[in-house]
Amino acid sequence: MASYLDFEKPVAELEARVEDLRALSEKKDSPNIGEELAKLEAKAAKALADLYAALTPWQKTQVARHPQRPHCVDYIAGLIEDFTPLAGDRKFAEDEAIICGLGRFRGQSVAVIGQEKGFDTASRLKHNFGMVKPEGYRKAVRVMELADRFGLPVISFVDTAGAFPGIEAEERGQAEAIARATEAALVQGTPNVATVIGEGGSGGALGIAACNVVLMLEHSIYTVASPEASASILWRDSSRAQDAATSMKVTAQDLMKFGIIDGIVAEPVGGAHRDPEATIRSVGDAVASALARFAEFSPEAVRAFRQEKFLGIGRGKV
Amino acid sequence: MNWISNVVPPKIRSILKRETPENLWVKCPESGELVFHKDLEANLFVVPGSGYHMRIPAKARLDALFDDGVYESLPSPEAPADPLKFRDVKRYTDRLKDYRTKTGAYDAVRLAAGALQELQVTVAAQDFDFLGGSLGMAAGEAIVAGMMRAVEHRTPFIIFTASGGARMQEGMFSLMQMPRTTVAVQRLKEAKLPYIVVLTNPTTGGVTASYAMLGDLHIAEPGAVIGFAGARVIEQTIRERLPEGFQRSEYLLQHGMVDMVVPRAQMRDTLGRVCRLLMKAPVPAS
């Protein structure tokens, strides 16, 4: 059962009528209804395509957070063979907000790092809604260093509202953990590719996204602070999240224009949740071609490329 | 309004206004003690009775750091202004103009170089008075330039952090200063030059989560708020009261995030000493 976002109401109504008509046509086979049905289906499809071709930044924010949007676990299941999860930071704990592991991506050994929000109450609690604690970033550092030592590329999937804001996270050095994770990605001697699959929330996202290639799904967002947090900082009113999403330029399209990301992966019409399989395949293709670019690079070259890329952001391009 | 406000253009008016604090008494937020502004300034903005460390302007900080107060101010690199064409209650470009007039600085980071206990050092001081010391493109570019300058001249690099975090008005360009400054930190590390972070009140958000937590040594000023998430955000998330002294320097010391908490009066000596030790320089002649 599809769940609709508020702004999808016109499409929802059309699609409901399509369903009704289809049910009716299955009962009595009247040729008139068949023709009507085709017309209505076309109309619904066009309405959906038109709507998604012109999503506002706030609508994209909602799509990026859609409950049925494919998550990190889906990408791993769809793209990584022999996936072997690795747990723990060897210092304090295991943090399930970040999933790490080894596996095969289109035949090649890789390390995988991804944020998982969970999909129902139990799994959301288990994964702490994708809000990573210091342990999670330290586990990611451990896996990045492992990958570096064994010459494995790193594939990361970014999907978090932000790093976990809590007493124990601060106590154990959330800031330091994020800084070290960013550093580890930047000095990595093997290629790394990050894909923002939903929400790229602030430093919490950056910790696993300082990569050679940063991709975003067409309707994902990447923000310096979540629209709600931004609104509360800028206007002291978190209900102005919509304004914040608009003025802070959080969409893949804006960030591509600014040279902050390196590529956009197209989503199926109506968003990733309408066809998760196709979305996951497209992400796989994009990641494969990103990795292929660096196949011949030496560790020094891959590191230098990445560092120069980040140093170059905002210089002369704006 | 008197005749001055009608005749004198706004820029000059703000300079006239800046003279007034000298006549003011300042209240210590901790003890309630009243201190004459001039006395406070003479004591590096530390309340003499309570030892409370008030915020010190970046320029005053630099003036007090170098040998005989002599140093070279390094130019702030230019950065693109207002990439998002941002406007909240006012236009970001207007806001920048106001802060530039108010502080006399290009942005939130001042760079300087000179002798500290006879050892050449490169220094960056973040200015909280400039839009909360927030990390935008200009501030990030200045930090990168400062670190590169230290590598070029083979000097230690010292940064005094003071920042609420990201410069919201620059959106993702602000977030990108985290990896950018982190790359510059690597240059210092590769060159084996000391990178000393002095955490001052407050140091939070993306600043803490990048270069501020990547120092070879972390020194905090007493009582400074240092953390990632803001206290208000944490309280709202967990719906609990925060423990006493949460995210203060002493709390960070206890939790292993800083090497030492050093009062401002001893900062110069401490910095000089650790830089000389790491650079394997002998005890200074004088």
C-alpha cells in the first residue's frame, strides 16, 4: 500500500480513481471502461511526472524522508554480495546507527559504511533513527583504516538527520569522533564514493562523506543543519523549516551547480520509493563508474585528488 | 537624537559609539561583581575577583600574545560573498557589511605572525563578535591560508577557537569548510609542525567537529563551553536536565578531550613552552 505525502494529494486521488475503475473493469468487461481506464491512468502518470519534475526544496525534503524510501540495508542487500557485517569500535561499544562491513560489489572486494534509520518502531530504536554516536564514527574509522591497509575501495551510504545529540555522545567526544572520521576519509589511500540516499544531515553526514566522489539521489537533501534546526537558529522558529529548506539550497540540483557534489543519480518517476529496485540499480551503476575512474590511481594520487577537490570547493566557481 | 546623528554618516557614528564602553562597569556573570571596563581590559578580560574568563576580542588576544606585543597582521584571503543570495530577517550582504564596520575585520578569523618566546609562530584567532565566530567561506579560507603559511615558513600553528559553529547563511559552503580545514591540518601534520588548538568560550558545532578537535595539543580556557550539539538541542532531545558543568572545559578535561585547562594569564607562557618543546628549541635566552 503506497503512502502519500501531503503534496501528492492530487495524484493520490487520481490513482485511487484508477484503482476503483480497474476493480470495476475486472467485474464487468465493458469496453468503454477499458478506454476510460487507460485515459485516467495516463492522466495520473502525467500528474505524477509533472509533480516530481518540479518539486520544491521542502517537497524534496519530505521525499528524502519518505517512510518507504529504500534505506542503507536495501542498498547493501541489492548491491553487495557476500556482505559480512563488522561490529564495534574496539573502544567502547557497537553503534547500529552505522552499518559497516566487507563484501563484493560487482565482483570487487569493498568495504561498506552506511547510516541506517530503521523502518519500523523496533528497528528505528535499534538503529537509533540513524543518529550516530561517537562509537559509530569510530567504527567507521576502523573500517576505513582496514580498507586502506588491504587496498579496498570504500562505498558509503549517507542517510541521517544528524549525529546523535545526547549527553553520553558529548561525554565520549562526538565532535572529535566526527572530526577523526572526516580526516580518515580524507587521507584514505583507496578510492571512496559516498551517495546521499535520503537525508545528509550536517556534520553527522559529512563524517562518512568526505569522499573522492559524492553523489546524491535526485530527491535527496544535504544540509549544513536540518531545515528545522536552521529555522530555529535563523528565525528562532522551527516551524519555518519550509523557508529554511528553500533559502538554504539543500537540493542535489543546487549543490551540483555549486560544485559541492559530483553527480546526481536520477530517481524513478514519483521518487525512489515507487521503484526501489530500479533506484538501487541506478545507484550501483553510478558507484561503479565513479570507482572505475580511480582504478589506475596510486594511493598518493587518489588522496591528492580528493584533498584538492575539497580545497577547490567555493574557489572561483561561485 | 542629537545633531550628530543627523550630520554624521552611520559608519562614523558607530565609531563614536564604540568609545562609550570605556566608561562602563561590567558585571561578572558568575559572581555579580562589578568591574571597571578599563581594569577588565588590563586583566585580559578576566574578572579579577572571581577569575571568570569573559570573551576577549580577537585583536586584544593577539596584542597580548606575542613578545613585546609586536606582530604582523596577515591579510585575510578574499572569499566569494553570499553564494546563496541569502536573506533571513535582513540580507546577508548587509549583515556582513554591518559586522565589518562593527569589528573592523573582514570576517571572523584574524591571522597574525610573530615571535612567541623568541620562536616564530603563525596564529589564527576566531572572533566571536563577528557573527558568532561562525565558520563561513572567508573564515575557512583564512584558516587554510594560515596553516599553509605555517607550513611555508616552518612555524607552529596556533588557533584560538571561538565559534557557535557553521555560518548558516552560507549553507553547504559552510559545512564544506570542515573537510577543507581538515585537509590543511594534514599539511601541518605532514610537515611535522606543531598544531596547537586553544579552545575558548564557546567552541561548538562544526568547528569543534573539525579542526578544533584535530590538534596535536588541546588547551582550553577555564569554564569555556566546548561541544558538538548545543545544550538546548540536547535538552529538547532527551528531555532531561543536563549535568552541572556539562560541556565545560573542566568536563572535557575529565573526559579526555583536552590536555589541559589553562588560565588566560598563563596562556602565553604555556603556548611558548609547548611550541619550543615540540620544535626542540632550547630554553629561550631571556
